[in-house]
Amino acid sequence: FDQAWYGRGYALGNLGRNEDAIASYDKAIEIKPDFDQAWYNQACAYSLLNDIDTAIEKLQEAINLNPENRQMAKTDSDFDAIRDDQRFVALMQEQQ
């Protein structure tokens, strides 16, 4: 069911319903705590809502679970609003 909640979140995010998407990603993560894509897309949704602190926190977890998420975040337009934040810059430069 983690994939179903993730898919629901993804669809809601595409509709601009970021709060609802976050709730769906929460369910996916509750079922599968190491679901890095759910953490990543939750970070995107928080970024789009200008909740920088939470976006950085969720993105850090996504990167911890799968370092490839760092590369995706570097060019993902969902992070444009926080791209100049020093925490985001530092997160993009960290090496694992």
C-alpha cells in the first residue's frame, strides 16, 4: 500500500494540492520508513509551500536514504524557491 499512497501523493502534487500530497506521502512513509522517493517528493511539496525548514529536513532524509537524490535536487525546479538558502547550498555540496 505504500506505492498506492505514494501515487496518490504524486497525483495530488501535480494538481497543486501540496498539503494533501504531503499527507499521502506521510502515509507511504508510515508504511515504509525508508521510502526515499516519498521523502524526496514531500521535500518538494514543502518547498513549493515555502516551508524551508521542513523541506530541508525532508530532503536531508531522502539523501540519507539514497544519495542519488542530491543530484536530482540540484536541478529540480521544485526547489527554486529555496535554492539560495545556505542550508540547501550546504546540503548540495555535502559528500557521502
